[in-house]
Amino acid sequence: MRFVGPGRILPVTEVWTTPHRSAPVDAVVSLPGSKSITARALILAALSDGPSRIVRPLRARDTDLMAGGLRALGVGITEDGADWVVNPGRLRGPAEVDAGLAGTVLRFLPPVAALADGPVRVDGDPRLRDRPNAGLLAGLRALGVEIDDGGRGRAPFTVHGTGRVRGGAVEVDASESSQVVSGLLLAAARFDEGIDLAVAGDLPSMPHVEMTVATLREHGVEVTATERGWRVAPGPIAARDVVIEPDLSNAAPFLAAALVTGGRVTVRDWPEVTTQPGAQLDKLFTQMGAHVARTAEGLQVTGPETIRPLVADLGEVGELTPVLAALCALADGTSRLTGIAHLRGHETDRLQALDEVLTAVGATVTQLPDGLVVEPGPHRAAQVDSYADHRMVHAAAVLGLAVEGVTVTDPGAVSKTLPDFCERWADLVGATAGVGS
Ligand SMILES: O=C(O)C1=C[C@@H](OP(=O)(O)O)[C@@H](O)[C@H](O)C1
Ligand SMILES: C=C(OP(=O)(O)O)C(=O)O
């Protein structure tokens, strides 16, 4: 697959032979910034009351698309070394926004587009058009925004911005993605009446909503938790320079390498306190038998002799599922991962994709309505697809450490959040990159 984003065309690589390694890895790795924190920083900088600097943002397809979408609305975003300098301006339409395959752009940008003074059309990759978005569009309509989506509740759609949004009380169904809640809360201080948002149904990925609330408060926005949701008071969003934490979800495959090989991996600059869901890796890897410690350098994971199966509700940390499920296929018993029905609406239907990939390498997988049961079996080599999903490539890499002969078609999907993943992985396991066509 060829990914075309603003200002970049990423190389096409057809097949990646994942490196196999049975000897223990022993490595210290540094990782680029968090996708989720970078996305929030960009939105709030664009809506704030003055210029600001984003230090060490993640530069990858999703965050470049977010910057591109905001630029299309008239926001000044320039590079200064590795930083972004953001100059908010009058938000304008008409504009076209390419959301690629980014849920963050699909759900965080439309509430900003509603504040523009003209129509803003949002579209993206073919798969983006399948990603659920009815909750966000219905929520925006209830707040007084006109949207033309042909009744599909998905991209492509046009937000008919009028320069202002009434805001007020709204109930939203965010059971398919927490990003619906985050998107509305992020822009709400700029709505005439702010927002009084009540959540209907189950809300996945709670740490990501907590990240949204914490980030808003850091920008001086008044956010109150209510019985069924959150209230955001109307008012200015303070401009603020921010330093982006490393992406702890992208740390998952690297730390998992310690479990697979019985080795030791440290991820540098692990934050003391964070709202990233990756904070739960400590507890999850410990359950799987690893020893997890904080050292002066960062978070250190030391692998066990055999990986223990995992029985866990991953509803809060859905984006960690592909790597954890890969570990489950290498464990010494049956794992049960639940609370993740919404993963069917991610970059791909991740429950189906994981079923296919783990089965291909020898596991027996049962799909539940909201999860997976994974029973490891004798390993076999397999060629698997990336499903255009960065985290499926990460999962295949983890499997390939233990199972000789795992190859991945279309590994370029990693460009979504970590474009040089394959090279970093090769460094970690001490092998060459092995990407060919
Ligand atoms: O707010 C965010 O930055 C995210 C929220 C989660 O979305 P869902 O709630 O749709 O899973 C997560 O999976 C995604 O990778 C990033
Ligand atoms: C679900 C994910 O991404 P998105 O922000 O596109 O939903 C993810 O990165 O795992």
C-alpha cells in the first residue's frame, strides 16, 4: 500500500521478514513522542489564545495529517528543528481535510471545523470510510452544527462551519470510540455555551479521556466531572508550550521482546506520572510473569522463563491488544482478553485480524463478541498481512522473534505512528532490517 500524506510519500515495501531470535535481548531504547498527546497538543494550540511551541512532537503519518488538517483551516504550524510552532488564526473554510486512517483526525478535527467560517470536507483512506463516527456527528448536530454525511454516519462528510457553535447539553454514544468524547471536549471551551456532555452506553479507553481532561486543565480550561460525563465551561484556552512524552503504546512491542526472549529491555524517559494507557503495561507484563522495575534510565522489563497466559479486561487499553495477544500465542496456557468489542472499528477489525494471524502461526483462537480466547499451539512459519494496521505489524514482529519464518506484507503501515519501526526492531534484536520486495 502506498500512503500519501501531506508533504510525504512513504516508500513502498512489500514484504518484511521479521527477525527471529531465541537468545535473550538486552537493550535500552528511546522512543519518539506519543501520538495521542501530540494530537491533543496540536488541537489545543490551534484553538488557544496565542502562539505556542510543541517540543518533540511525534512526526508520523497520523500527527502530520493532524497538522495538515489544521493548516487547511488556517492555523499556522511551522517547524523549528524537531519542534512545531503553532500560531492560531481565524479558522476558515472551505477546506478539505485528509484524515488518512487516523481516528484522532476523524474525531478531533470536526469539532474544530465547526468553528470555521465555511464548509470543511473530511475524508481519508478507504478503511477510514468504514470507521464508525455516528456518535460524533450526532453529537455535533445536537450542539447546533450542520453536517452533510449522506446519512452514513461515517466519512466522507462535510461540516458546515459558521464561525461559531452554540454548544450546551448533549448525550453521546461513545461505545465505539472514546475519541468521540475527547473530540467534543477538546473544542468545547470555544463553544458559546461550552458543553455538558453525558455519555450513553459503555465508554472504552478511559485513560485517553482522562488524558483529554488533564490536557484541557493544563491549558486553563475549566472541566468538571459530572454524574454521567463532563462539563466544560466556555472561555479562552491558554497558549502553553508543551513537551511530548514518549509513546508508551509504541513501547509495548519493544518491552514484549524481553518476555519473548527471556531478556531485558529498558525504555528510556518513562514518565513518573502519565495518563497514557501504556502505564498499565507494568501490571499486564507482571501478570504474564515478567519482572518490571523503574531504573534511573526508565522502565525496565526482564522476561520470565515462560510467559504466563493473560486473563484481562483490556477495555481501558485497547490499543495494547495486538502486542499482548501476540504474547498470549507464545504463553504456556490459554489466555482470555475481553472488553474490546470496539477494536472491530480500529484500523482493521483487530479481533478478526488477530484471529487470522495467531491461527497462522499455530494458535487456536476463538472470537468472543467482545474479545479473544487464545490457546497456543505448535509454532509454524507464516506469511501474514499488516491489514494496513501499524499495531498488527508490531504483533507480527513479536511473534517472529519466537516463530522462525514470519513475514509481513505491507509493513509500511507502521508509518502511522512509528515510521522507522522495522529498523528500530532490527537494532533491538541485532539483526538486519530484512525488508525487500
Ligand atoms: O484518544 C486517543 O488518542 C485514542 C483513543 C483510543 O481510541 P478508541 O477509544 O477508539 O479505542 C485509542 O485506541 C487510540 O489509539 C487513541
Ligand atoms: C486505534 C488506534 O488508532 P486511531 O487513533 O486511528 O483510532 C491505534 O493507534 O491503535
